[in-house]
Amino acid sequence: MLIDHRTYTCRPGTIRKHLALYEEHGWAVQRKHLGEPVAYLVTETGDVNTYVHIWAYEDAADRARKRAALQADPGWQNYLALSAEAGFLLSQHNSLMQPVGFAPPPRR
């Protein structure tokens, strides 16, 4: 299993607007290609301008296949253009991670 852990930081005061834009234009198309996320979370304490989403893949090849299909989807390209135009995002940090043998993540 390969876990894709992503943390995004929004400009102060824009996280709700950004997530509303994503919900309307990106959520369905992303799930169509990647399946259900392991988690999609907003920060309650600390840097409240951040959110995290976590996706699970069988392996790197599965991730590459699904991400390529997502990038080729016109609906996703539309969302990316709308997101860039809105300018809500400041940064993105991605980590590809593997579970340890003694504590595997729950299967969906």
C-alpha cells in the first residue's frame, strides 16, 4: 500500500472559499478517478489555514495510473484553472508514505 498525504495552506480567510470551490468543481471528478479518500480534514488548532487529504493506492503503479487519468479529465483541468484563478492556495506539501507492518491502516 502507498499513502499519499497532502497538506495545503490557503491564504488567511480563504479556506472556506477554497473548499467550496473544490466541493463544487473538483470533489466528484477526483473521487471518480482516485476513489474515496482515507481522510479529508481541516485544521482545528495550529495553522487554521491548512487542510489535509490522504489517499491510498495499491502501489506506485496504481497511483500513477489513477493520477494520469485524473490529469487527463477535462473536468479536473477546469477545476485546476478555477483554483489557480481564485488564488486561494499558498502552498502544497506532498508525502508518499508506506504503512509499518505492525500497524497497517484500515482498508476501505
